[in-house]
Amino acid sequence: MCLAVPGELIAVDGDAPLTRSGKVAFAGIIKEANLAFVPQALVGDYVLVHAGIAIAVLDPEAAQRSLSDLESLTEEAPGEETP
């Protein structure tokens, strides 16, 4: 199974279509992502990143829904204890 995670684009480096990259924030962790598939992405946009490549620009509401869903997966289920 593959997972793409939404993050906020906080910086863009370069102008060349195939080598343009950016810094993407994921819950406080900053990672570099290739932006070749999302030439329209701007600083402040949420992008969906898979294997270091931004594959889509998300509207802010969709990004927040995805982040909330991912966060709910990490919450402890009632009656369960973490070791």
C-alpha cells in the first residue's frame, strides 16, 4: 500500500519545470519535495506528497480533512493502553 501525505509548501527553489523543488512542512517536520508534477503550486498551498514528489495541490479544506483523518489513526482506542 502506498501513502501520500498532505503538507504545506513553505518555500520554492528554482524555476526549471523538471527540477523545481520546495520545502514542505508536515506537522513540524520539513522535507524537500520535487514540484515537477505541480507547476502551479505556490508557497502557502497544501500539496500531496508521495515518495518525495508532490503529486497534487489540495484545497485547504481537503488538506485539513486528510490531516484530521491521519491524526485520528494515531489516537488511542477506548480501553486500549499503550505500552
